[in-house]
Amino acid sequence: MAILDVKNINAWFGNSHAVKNINLSADEHTVTALIGPSGCGKSTFIRCLNRLHEEVPGTKVTGEVWLDGENIYASGMDPVAIRRRIGMVFQKPNPFPALSVADNVAVGLHLAGIRKRSLVEETVERSLKQAALWNEVKDKLKAPGTSLSGGQQQRLCIARALAVSPPVLLMDEPTSALDPISTAKIEELLLELKKDITILIVTHNMQQAARISNSTAFFLFGELVEHAQTSQLFTKPKDKRTEDYITGRFG
């Protein structure tokens, strides 16, 4: 069953039409990979899914994004509340430098007005365990988040997103700045996390898309060319442009 249903999403930077009439749905407890050459609209598209795109001056979005039967672009919807339900992890790990490991995870709870210490501590531990980081940091929860390695920082950012229990998690090339061992840890983590949440991940690594995703969407020049089960898209793509891209003829 689709938890996220995108209908006719268009996005602009000024007069530049970056995302063109995208229709796509994501089922519960699945990983959807978004692939395509640089600059084809993938990152802009996922920023439309939690209303981050509109934070950039001079941008515009039209269309609908339905989350659990609610259009997040309907009037009166609070973008901040939406971002608690549709979390985001970026390409470069971005822990808050002034905050400890524990406070980095708890920041969303504090913003939501949750102050009860026992609940915050339980949530920090649960989120770090979900992010497969607890055993590595349980003795340094008061250390700065930026004191961790790059791979640990990225898992800390995942824990921060998970702390507010979002049903959907967006990831924009979360392993592109990481070494192969850290990348493998995050891929294992995503396969575990999809038991509880729905994940959409932008990746330039087609082997990664093949390893971790249930379905794959191929973007080109701001358009969604093809979206299918990953095994089908990589072995029997319906569109010649998809085949050319995945076989390395262009891109």
C-alpha cells in the first residue's frame, strides 16, 4: 500500500523548470532508489517531498504530495510538522557542531517541546540503536557530534532523523562522501530500517541501487523516464534512455 503518493509535482528555480510533472508512489516498508545523471532533478524532487524546496528564495512548487491520505501542500499544513513526518538525511554529514552526540539526536524532540528526561534518554538510545551506532558511542554521549568519524556522523544524522519516528525518510546521496566500509554499514542499516519506515534514496551508485532498493526511478532532464521494480528496471528497462544510462552509454 502506498504511503507516499506524488501527483504532478513541478518545481522551479526562478524561470528554470527543474522538475517536470512527476507522478510517483512509494509503498510502505520499501526502499525506492532515484537514479540519473547529475543535474537531472533528483535532489530537487526529494526536497519537494518534505517542503524543503520552497525554503530557497525564488523557487516554486506546484502539484500534490499525499502522505497517509493527506496532501502536504494543502493550505494550513505546517511545513515544520511535515518535516517531522518526512525526515531528511543529506549528502554531507551535518551534525550540529555545538551539540553533544546525545543532544544532536534529541534536538527534534526539544523542538517539539518534549522535555521529560527519561523519555528523551530512552529515545536517544532507541534512535542510536536503530542507526546501528549505540555500541560505538554509548560511552561518549556527551562528546561533540563532530568528534565522530565521517561514517559515524552520517549514522548520527540518521539517528537524529529517526528520533521523531517519521514514517518516511528521504536520503540525498547519504554515502557519497563515505569510504566503502562506512557505505556498507549504512546499506545494511537501510535494509533493517525499511521494516519500520519507507525510504527514498538518491544515489549515483547503480550497484547500490541494485543492492538495497525494491524499486528504482530513472530521472533525466527533470522528467521521470521510468519507475519499476529494481530487478526489472536493471534487466529489462522499457525505455531506451534507461537502458543507455544503466549500460553506461551516456551519463
